[in-house]
Amino acid sequence: MNIHTFPHLRMAALGLVLGLVSFSALAQGVYRIVGPDGRVSYSDQPPPAANARPVASGATGAAGGANAQLPFELRQVVSRYPVVLYTSAECAPCNSGRNLLNARGIPYSEKTISTFEDAEALKRLSGQASLPIVTIGSQQIKGYSDSEWTQFLDAAGYPKQSALPTAYRRAAPTPLVAVAPATPEAPATTAQSQPSEAPAPPVAPPATNPAGIRF
């Protein structure tokens, strides 16, 4: 099939190349950062703390190892137009999209939306909270459509039939938001240590307080 013969495929390829909608932050995962003051923020970059790593770092490494097993041509397509699927439990259209990708042997990573933080991050990054969403490179496709997904997968250069090796194992789904707690700030040190005050003696509850609650 010549892509130049079909204008809709040519436009799909152009959309993939230009990356009309930037969605790389979702593909990399989102960090939920809790600051020392308790404020919560979201970012696609981990905090500077050395021990702050995404919860799904092991799964990411597994996906990279799985891609190394792919045939050269397929590996080249995956590197240019990685596929990420965003799903939730009990989502029939999500299952349909997953079945399509599996039937064609498309290597993809799956991000699950199962918590309030996941839903909020998805809404901030995509503008909506409906699922499924699939990204092919920088192109974002909202909702499941067999013809539309097939059109963009074809334009990206993915094979129509599975070319996955028999030993290929897909990485397990991971949550969209990876919690990365911030490192608490070290207390300021003084030249001379101040003597600690003796703790106040406990106050006995009055006789009229049957629960024995201390104030």
C-alpha cells in the first residue's frame, strides 16, 4: 500500500512527525511530590532528592530490556513512535484497545488510572478524565476507535501482523502517578546547643471526666 495514494494516511503521518499535541510527560510518568510543608504538586521530573525515584522504575527497566529483544525494524519504529496506553479497571473500551494492540503485536507500555491522584494528573495533562487514551509518538488519541487507531499505527510504520519474538514479555502496567516523597530539610545548627526544657508533668484528669482524656 502506497501511503501517498491515500491522503488520510499521509495526513496521519504528518501529524505523527510534527507532534501536534505534546504528550511526552504522560509517557514518562508523573511524580506526585509532597513538600516539607505538606503541599502536593505534580511534575514529570523527579525532585532533586537523591533517594526520590518513581515507584515504577523497575517496570521501566523491564520495558527497556524487552524492547532490546525486538527485530531491528520494529525496534526502530518503537524508538521513533512509542505507544503508551492509559486504562482503568472495568473499562470495556480500554479492553478493546488493549486487544487491538496485542493482536497486532504492538510493543506498548500501559499506565493505569486507579487513584484520585492519577485522575487529577490525567486531567491536567490531557484536558479530560475519560479513557482510554493512547499516544503514538507525540500524537494523542482520545477514546477507542478501531479505524483511527489502525490508521495512525499504519502511518507510524508498525507491522499489521505481530513480529514479536516468542520470548518477548510485555512489562506489567504501572500507575500514572509515582509518589516521590520529598526529603525533609535538616534542622539549622547553632554554635551552642541550647539545653532542652524538662517535659511538663502530666495533668491528671478531673474526677468528672470518665473517659480519662488528657488535655
